[in-house]
Amino acid sequence: WSYLPNLSMVRAVGSERKPVAYHFDRLGTRVRAAAVERDPARPSVLFLGCSFTLGEALPYEDSFSGQLEARPGFPLQVVNGGVGGFGAGQSFQMMKRLMDRFPAQAVVYTFIPQHPDRDAAWDRRLFHPEERFLGTTPKFALRSDGTAYLQKPALRYEDLVQSQVWACFQIAWFRKGPRPGLALTRALVLAMKEYAESRGARFYLVDWAQGPSASPESPFRDLDVRLLDTRPHQPPGWNTWYVPGDPHPDARAHAHVAGLLAARLSE
């Protein structure tokens, strides 16, 4: 799934019900204002991931990509390809789509602890049967050598034939069974890196560790990637920096990540 092209909307977010404007361009990626079009020939940095990357519950200028874009002299065009609910697999597909449209110099994927669950579940209704989705995610799997491959493409639900009994079993398994491991997500991160570098772009991984669900150490510390781990040197109050009444980080958290990224991208 993705956002509707050329859409502008306002949502009331959090317990304070603050109005937040969202604007999307013809590709369905978030932009700072209506009718903003990006230059398909300008060197760019692509931001990939879920609602954290999108800047959910925040104005565009408060998101980390928006804050980077506003930095004086920032040399790259910012393309925010974050989509709510995405895991690493969908981010990989989005990366391919955007790299066909922009000359990317850098690619930044932001990981949060929910992504392994999302990568393991082809049908998001297994986790959220009460919510509405248009269709499944693309399903990736591991080869015997540990690399990732696309096992099933995304399907609209109207084209999906599935036993109700089997679906109920899957829901029970995902809710009560062991949690998915990190092997698939790690393999997808390496696949993203390989693809980005094959197209001449540097690949960066942001491990956004915030709140009680974060592991004490990054699960990617041993991978050969440019890792930006938010665990070291966390500012006071970091684990409380959320939008009031909403599970997404606030503008202070995004400003911290923007600063970390600016230092790394200056390389």
C-alpha cells in the first residue's frame, strides 16, 4: 500500500487533538506543502521506513527528514518514502521504486522493533484483524544461504483465496506463538544495502531504539552497514519524547535523530 497521490489532508492527532497537515506528491511521498514537485534529476537522499520515517503525528517540518531538508546548505534533495505500517520488506520495494525515479546519493532506512513482526506476516490482518487493509504485503523468505528473496508478491484481498479455518489458525499462532526472529529483517537490510550500492548510493541504517520495546543492544551491530544507533549518548528524557496520547516520537526526538544523521551524511 501507499498514500494517495496529490493528496492533502488534516488530521487531529494525540490527546491534544492538534491539527496536523499532510501533503503527498504525485508519487504518494510526503512533501512539505501542496503541489511541491521534486526534481527527478537532482541528487537526492531517500528516506525509507514506516510511520517514524513519515513523521506521523507531526508537521512535515518537525520530522527528521523535514528538519534535514531545512538545514542551511544541505546539499541533497530529500525524498521521504516512509509509509505507515511498513517493515523492511516493503521499504525495500519502495527503495527500488524511488531509485528508478531519483539519482540517489544516499539511502536511509529506519528500523523500529515492530519490523520483524511485519516482515514475517504476509497478511497484516493476522496482527490487526479489526483494521482494514487493501491487501497483503510482499512476502520475503530466506534462501539456504541466508539471503532474502521475494517468495510471494503483494495481492489485493479480492484476489486472495484463503481458508477461513487456516486464517483463524494463523491469527492464533501469531498472537500466542513465538515471536518472529530477526534473521529475515537482517537479510533484507543487507539486500537493501547491496541494491543501493549497486546503483551508486551509500546505505545507512538508523536503529531507532526508544521506549520499553527497544533491545539493550542493536541487533545490527555485527552487520557490515553504516549503522546509526540511537542508544549511545541518549539525551535526558529520550524515552519519554512521544507525542501526547500517540505512540509516535515527538519533534524533540526527530530533532535528535536529524542531528545524528546530519553528522553521518556530512561524510
